[in-house]
Amino acid sequence: MLAQSQHKHNIIMDKTTKRNIIGSIVCFFLSLLLGGMGIAIMMYREVYQSNKYGFPIEKDDIIRYSVVGAVGSICHDALLIIGVNHLWFS
């Protein structure tokens, strides 16, 4: 059972490349700056690469960008609420 668990962990770590990490960071900051538009931009990027270069659309990238973008978008909204409250109540 332990060997099977370690095997799944290795598969996840093997798929984590520098390109995936950089893409996740870019998606987070886009979502932090633009809210939900950051997710849309990253999805458009995936479709564009698929059409232009013939790369397959990877489900892992879609899921990763959706999760990271949702976190960034939530942070964007929280910062927006804090900023508006600070302006109104100061």
C-alpha cells in the first residue's frame, strides 16, 4: 500500500515542471490583478496554443489554472473589499 502511495506521489512530482510552476504564478498574479479575467486569459492561452502549435489541451493545466485563478480571484475580491471599506470608514 505504501509503495502504491509513493508511486502516485512520483507521478504528481514528475508532471510538475518549471513551465507549470511559472504558468501557475502568472495565472495567480493575473487573477490577483484582474479578478476572474485572469482565468479567462489563461484558458484563452491554452486554446491559442492548441490551435497555433497543435499542442493538445492538457486537463492538468486547465484544472491547475482554474484552482490557482480562483484563489487569486478570491484574494482580488478580498483586497477590493478591504480597500473600499478602508476608504469609506477612514
